[in-house]
Amino acid sequence: MQLLHEGKIVSAPVNFEDAIGLYQQGDTLLLRNAEKFSPLLRELADDFARSFHTPVDIQLYCTPEGHNAFGWHFDVEEVFIIQSVGSKEYKIRPNALHPHPLAGSMPKDLQFEREITPFEIQVTLQAGDWLYIPSGWCHVARTQTESMHISVGLTPRSAHDILNYLPTYFASKSHWRTRLPVHKSFMDKQFEIAFYQEAFKNLGKDLTSSLSDPEFIQSFLNHVRTDTRTPSELKA
């Protein structure tokens, strides 16, 4: 379990009494990867994973009345909010500065002060309501009454995942396994460059052809639909 204070993660409480004391002072209680601790939440995560063919993680939030866990922010995941107790008001805006974020491309400075998109959605969730927040959309939430909600995070595949799959696919092709003579000393630099220009041009033609080949497309789809690794395992 973690504590959130004014939008920042602070040290985990030593015991339950400390956690309750800090909660009463306005801190949010956060349990990450809650699907690992509850069979019911594990079933919920598995249901989302089967439907979207993507890794899923679940977080539980408990926030006192009149407070918010985070300030304005956006997430890499596609997020489904399930309000279980109390009520919370959300403000949601498109992200024109850094749309479609990936875990490896999140900027250190989110620069919300530069966001000039005028469009904003405001919605209040009551117990039993749910809300979908697209990946990358900026949002902030503040409780109206003491709030508990379930956050289901999905990490669907992006075009970037095609690049990650290419080594696996082309390892089965003999011409992609051909050794490059990087150890060889050519007679002159121009001849060496010309050699690689020709080699890379031929590989580029094969790559272009493969990307539109039904065999490659089906192989990629089979791979991503059966890969059940978690986001942390995918980044390893």
C-alpha cells in the first residue's frame, strides 16, 4: 500500500493505525496491482485481458472528502474507473502536447501549463457509475464525499510493438540471418558504403513487402493475442 499526498507518492505507512491517521489528514490510500491480492479482482482483470488481448493491472483508491489523489496528469494506460463508494468529480481534457504516450516516452515535465486545448469534459461519478479515460487524456479528480474506486488499466498494443516483433519474425528468414562483414577491411570507404547501401536497400524492400504480407500480419496477431506478459515483463 502507498500514500498519496498532494499528488505525490510518499512512503508506505508502517502499520494500519498510521495509515488511518494520515488518511484522516487528507492523504489517499493506494493499493497497486490489487488483482494479485483478490480472486474477484483477478477475475475482473482476466475478463478485460481476454476482451482486449492486453495486459491489465488494477489499482484501488480511497480518498477522503474534499481531496484529490493527483493533480492534472495523464496515463499511458487506457483507464476504466469504477466508482464503488462515495462521489468524485472529474475534469478531462485532450492532450495536444504529448498524445498517445508510451511507457518509454513519457516526458519528465508534463507541461500542463502549456496545454491550451479549450475542450473540457466535467463529470461526477456516484457509487455504481463507471468512466473510461483514453490513454494520454489529461484529467484531475476531486472527491465530493469520501470516495473509493477501482482503476482498471489496460495497455493495448501500439504501432511500436510491430518493431519489437520484427526480430522474432525475421529470425526465421535465412537472408536476415546473413552475417554482415563489419569485421572486414574494405579497399576504400566509398566501396564499403556502397556495399551496405545495396545490402540495406534489399533488406528494406523485403521489410516493406513483409509488412503487407498476410503471413506476417497473421503471425503478428497470433503473437500479441497469446502474449500475456505484464507491462513490467514486456519492458524487461
